Amino acid sequence: MLPDVWNARFLAVGNAGFSGGINWQEMGVGARYGFATMSTDTGHNSTGQDMTWALGNPEAMRDWAGRSLHGSTVVAKKIVKGYYSSKALERSYYSGCSTGGRQGIKSAQDYPEDFDGILAGAPAWWSTRRQLWQLKVGAVNLPEDSPGYIPPTMFSVISDEVLQQCDGSDGITDGIIMNPKKCNLRLEKLLCTTLQQLYLPLIEFDADVHKLEYPYPNFGVGSETQMPASFGQDNAPSLYGTDYAAKYIFDDAAWDWRTNFSYATFVEADRRNPGDVNAVRHDLSAFHARGGKLLTYHGYADGLIPPGGEPAAVRGDGTTLTDLAGQDVWPLPGFGDGKHDALVALMEWVEKSQAPESIVATKFRNDTVGVGVVRQRPVCKYPGQAHYSGSGDIHNATNWACKP
């Protein structure tokens, strides 16, 4: 999109799931800021859980993994410069969440010259392990006729019990679990071995070298209402796991998770890394050396992409990581300043060297910008946490401060 009133900046936006298609909605959001915006279809057309496009198509795999974003960015910048020929392109930015978050981190690793600033939300950066984790947890809650099966309708009840146990772990009873790590969840009270397996660290035993491995973080405390989103239907795990394994990793539509899935699948997936999809190089030195800034955030209550792996991906190179505190508070555009808006905060970091120490997250009434604010609270630079001052309205961000 090329707005009439241009801010001399370029913004590429990311994708979600396995989807192929232009992200018109996020392009429109960026255009309202004044950005010239671009989205790629990642080289194919599909819905979010459909991996059929990958079968026998290694070039499409490379496009989805990251090549399409880079190539589209290079071409889009040329178009922008030509269209606004009387005004120079000053800065280039990227914003994406989930798959889009992975795209952002991978861009910083592989194509450090593409963007000056990257906003990467809930990044699915270790793609092969994340998708197989979803297969694993889906299988834990099967078969549907077993005594341990938890139907989707039960997770709200489980969430209520977890909230009762953990809400006050931060000293405030307000319906929000600020830091799940502070809660000593008594799993025995839940009386369900299936659920206990969903919380406990996902451990696999490598019989060849007799070594415990932690393939991927498991569900976090507070994510209960989103857990069903990671499960499948018709007595099978989510297509996010089964379709990915069969059609993307093994390029075999007949691959059957019931007979073929094991810890060895995680190892083989990492070895194959189709399309070079994983953002696991952990080296942002080239991006950082040219002044690039990466701001990433993740919700503790995320039931599709459990938080916990991002520090390994980005910490130690001058980037900022923020953790989203609580079950129903998140940063949203709607306040045009860096104190409340993560994209504006990123711009101020890039252009004014003002690194954000916190961003105020906002819960809007009915989740609708403009209807009214329910609460605001600071989201702190990792590893800091928001602490209540002890006085004043707990829903007012000014009564909270970031501390270690």
C-alpha cells in the first residue's frame, strides 16, 4: 500500500500459520501510520493449517521459510523509491507475529540489511520443534474415548482452578497471573494425569546416548483457555503437527503419526530443516553492527506457541525482549506514542536511540479500541517484571514499576 501522506518509511508485515496470502489487514494498519507497506504471500496460497502446497515442492518450502520475504522486500523498496521519487526512503521496518515473528527473527539473522527495526511477536522461531511439540501434546490428550481425555469444554473449568491457585502469587488478586514462574501450582489438586503431562517439562529420552532432552517448552501456567487451540479433532492431533510432519518434514502424505512419531522425529526434523526454516543461528551480530534493533514480545498465556525459548534466540546482542504479563493484557496500537505502542517504541529506538525499558499494555473494553480502557500495565524489558507500588488503582499503569 502506498499512502498519499507518506512518512518516508517502509514497513513489511508478516504472515500466520502455514497461510499463503497477502496480509491486507496488517498492511492497512501500517498505512494508517503513514508507512508504505508490503506483504508477501510466501509463495503459495493456502489456509492456516494446510501444508498440501509443500508436497514435492522444495522451492515453495524455501519461499515460506524466508526467501519470499527477503525477495519481496528488495522489490518493494524499489517500487517505493520509484513511486515517491521526490522523497527519500529513510528507514525500513518489519512487524509480524507467530509465523511472522519467526520471519522477523530469521530476517535479522539471514538478511541483516533488509530492516532497520524488527518487531517480532510470539515468534515460532524453532519451527520444526514447535510443530512437532503440537503433535506431541495433541497425542497426550488422546484417544477421545480414554478415561484421561479432556474435552475442550473442561479447560475453562481448569483455568478457573489455576487462577484460584496462582492469581495471588504476585501479591495482587486481580484476575491476572503476572508471573507464572512464581506460582507453585499444585498439580495433584487437578486430579488428572493427562493435564499434568501438559504442564510438566517435555522430556524425551534418547535411547542411543542415554541423555535427557527437552525438545520444546511445554504449556505455561495461565494458558489453559488456549490449550484446546493446540489440539486437533476426529481423534487426531492438530494439523499444525500432523500435516507439518507428513507434508513438510517428510514430504509424504501417507506418513502416519500413530506408527512413526517418536523422539527420533524431532532429531530427523532438525537434521532436514526443510527450506532452512528454523531461525536458530543465534547470531544477530551483523544486524546489530549496522544499527538494527529487534523488539520481541510474547504472552505468558499463549497456548499455541509456548513462551520460554526467545531468550536463547536473541539475548546477549543488544536487543530487547519483553514478556507479556497476564492472561488478558496485551499491547495494541491505538495510542500514538512509544510509551503505549510497540511499533512507535521501536521507531524511537532506531531513530532516536531511545531504547524502551517498558511499554504500557492495554486491555480495551470488549477488546475494541475506542470503546474504553479496562486496565493498563507496564510490560518490562526482560528479565524485569512489573511490581505494584502498594497504593493506588491497580488498573493504572502509573502505579506499577519494572523491577528485576
